[in-house]
Amino acid sequence: MRTIRATLIDADYITKEGNPIIRLILKKKRFFRLYDDAFEPYFYLDCEDRKAGEKAVLEISVADMRGEKVGVKRVEEVELMAMGKKKAMLKVVCRHPGHVPLLRDRIVKLGRIYEYDIPFARRYLMDRKISPFDEVEAECAGKLIKAVKKVGEGSAELRTAAFDIETYNPRGEPDATRDPVVMISHANGKGQVITSREVKGADFVNRVKGEREMIDAFCAYLKEKDVEVLVGYNSSVFDLPYLKTRAQKTGTKLVLGRDGSDFSVKKRGLNEVARIIGRIHVDLYFVTRFLGIIGAIKTPQYTLKETYAEIMGKPKEKTISKLDVWKLWDDEKGRQELADYSLNDAVATKELADRLIPMEVELSRICGATLFDIVGATASQLVEMLLMRRSGEKGMLIPNRPGEDEMRGRMEPVKGAYVKMPQAGIYDNLAVLDFRGLYPSLICAYNIDPFTLVKKEKGAEKDGKAEKGRGAREEGEQEGGEEKDVYVSPAGHAFSKSRKGIVPAVLEEILDKRAEVKKELRKWETKPDSSEYRQLYAISQALKVIAN
């Protein structure tokens, strides 16, 4: 047995002889892997007769995709906090994560099931109370983990390279089955362009024999430089799939992963994100779209040119029309301009990565999810990840996603605040009033949470008016409900004061931490280029995203 200390970077799982094995990527000086074969997938069943339910669950057998019969491994009785009260439930342990959706569709007939859709690797991080970029300590027998725990904050220094490709496109939109890649650029410093034709006067060009050799040279570069984070812009949708098709067409293999594989595509919300084994792939297009949706940046288009100018505060140096790429490629003098443009695309992507990835790392730390899960996630998904993690830490049952009927009920209009429309005209002596963190402050002040909701107060009207037109009542006032010491909203909903809700508790934690970080940040305002300032700014931005 040996003890290993390192920074946790990523987590997923593999299957060996039909059994799931958690795979962790960690870093000291370089990436390395450890495995945990003792962790099991599970979900919960709430049924009236637990003994009869256990017997029925153990008797269930379903066919998997290969036609083989699979069943539950075992059933345990556990106690969890559900809606503020302790509740005994059945923990249904399965043999493989792939069996969970098959078995749940049968087991749901026995009662209500919970926590059946949490990804296996994320469940592992939750249960072991570790997060990416934590410093962890693992007790190991060889490469097998016997115990693991967080011991501090890990280092987020990663070897990062950005890349971009240029494609031949005489017909306009390039077709990977027909049109070749003419340049592959990469940058983690000065940068380089790999191409198959001569580019005079360009010392940053690596000329190779043909397209096949270009792809091989790019893959060799990733291995030689031991790239840990590969960054692109719209690379999940365009660059990587295009390179994969061209590799097949030219008789070579696109070797991106440390295991010799290319990449896989996983669904993340509405996005399809490329994943590379042994390296972290970050598609900055998803990051900038996310920032635009939450209002952190304002840009008419999410092209590299537009987002670079908005985020970096300066125009991108080299720009050309994409429709002119093939013309420049076929012209000896134009090839220099194309090479400059290609290199600048990679450099600009790397500069964006240096600005944005620290925030993504902090979001990963806060939410307890891998960078792969964070990049491409929506704001609501980030909040969900954090609340799920905190609920697990407190032994609380994680509620299911709302069904269609519940969603329709939530979408029904509710009368909100009064808005006074201004009269048209020219005004002077204007005063602008804004609330700092209005909704988070209200949630914390009045303990607004699904688990603290007592019940709707008697006499509340459907249009959202409280009885006698009052707003939130003073302490101790209550006309209905199970608890006397409550907050009552203008719509008549009563929230407990004695039971702290998970949402306001997490919000207070975030707001307090952000206030501390902003106070510390002010000490470094005169040194905006320092690593201390950049780190604190990234933490502040990540906390702001989650709080709002």
C-alpha cells in the first residue's frame, strides 16, 4: 500500500470484464491515472412496504442490448432527509451504470424512484467528496484506489495548446469527404503552421509532404509537447470531425488521446461536445455562447473575430473572408497571407483560453464537476450540479426533475410587480436605482426554498395579492400553515424560519465568499497582470455566474 498526493484533473469510467471501473486523471509533474473498482452504481426506491419491495426488486430481470439477462446486485435500507423529514428508503445497487435505465423502467412500477439519472463518474465525485482541481490523497495498491480524500486546493497549471484548421473550399462551404485540409495551426507560445506547400519568408511554417503528413505531424506535436488541454473554437462541430474524416480519406489515423484514440462526442444539454481520452478538450465557442446568454458579454455574432474583440478589448489582428481561403492557397503570394491568418487564429484562441479557462476551472471546483461537464453546460445546469452536491453532503434526497404536468403548471402566468410606464418626453436630473444581487438577497433574507415551504396561507388570492394587500409579514405573524414562525410572501406562501433551506444556505456561502474575494482583489488592482489578480478575478467571476 502506498499514499499518493496529486491534483485531481478529470474522472470517467471504463468497463473491464463487464464491471465498471472509475478512472481518475491526476497530475504531479505530468498526468497519470488511478482506478477504483469498488464503486457501484445505485438509485433509490420509495415504496410503502419495504420488505415486499426489496423482494420484488431482487426478482426483477431484464434483457440488455446483447439479449443477456441482468438484475439488481443487492438492496439496502437507508435513511435520508426528504422534504425536511427523515425517511427510510431502499438503495438499489446495480452491477453496471448501463443497467440502471433498464432496471429503473421496471422498478418504477413498485413506487417512486430517485437519483437514477446522475452520471456514474459525477456520483463518484459526490460520494467521495472530492472535486476536480482539489489536491487529493489516495491510498493505493498499485494503481487501484482503496481510499481517497481531499487534503487541499490543487494546482490548476496545465500545458495548454490552441489549434485551428484551414480547408480548401472552391465551392463555398467545405466538404470533408472532398475538400482537403490545407493548414493546421497550433499555438502555446509562438505558434506554428503545418502545411504541404511552400510559404516564402515564414519561419513559423513546418512544411510536410502532404495532407496525411500534416495530420500525423499535428498528432505528433500533441504527444511530443505532452499537451494536457487542447483548445479550439467550434472545434467539436467543425475542426475535429473534419480532421477525422480527412484522416480516414488519406489513410492515416487521427491520434489525439493518450490511448491512441481520436475523440468521442457526448451530448451536453443542447450541445454536442468532443471528448479526448487523457487530455481535456475545451471548445471556447460554448464558453463564449454561455457568457453571452447570461449577459456577461455582448456581441452580435459568436465568431472568433467578434468574441475576441469583445473579451480582449482589441480587434483580432488578421482577418480574411473564409470564401477566399482557396484563392489564397492557390496563389503563391497569397499563401503568406493565409499562413499569417491561420497562425493568428490559433494565437487568438490561445489568448482567449488564457482569459476564460481560469473561470471554467473555478466553476469546476465550485460545482464539483469535470471541465468536460462544465464547458457546454447552461447556467441552470451549473446550479443543479452544485445543489446536488450540497444535498448529497447533507444526506438529503435529491428531488426528481419535474414532469410535463408540473412544468405546465409552472409556466402558467403569475401576476408580478407593478411597472409604471413613463410618459414620453425629455427629462433632466435623472436618478438610476439598481439592487445589487436582488434575487439572491431575497432568497437568503426570506429562506425561500422548496424544502422550507410550509403551505399556502389561507385567504391568499390567485392573482398574487396577499390578504389586505400586505407584503411579507413581520416576524411571528401567520394565519395558516403547520409552523407559526414563518415568512409569508405577498402571494400567501409561507416559508419556515427554523429550517434553513439548501438554496439560501448555498447562496449565502457563495455571496460571502465572493465578498471576501472582491475585498482581496482590491489589494491587487494595481497589478492586473499578476497571477494573483487573475486567479482572484476568475474566482470572483465564477461565483458571480453561480449566484445569479
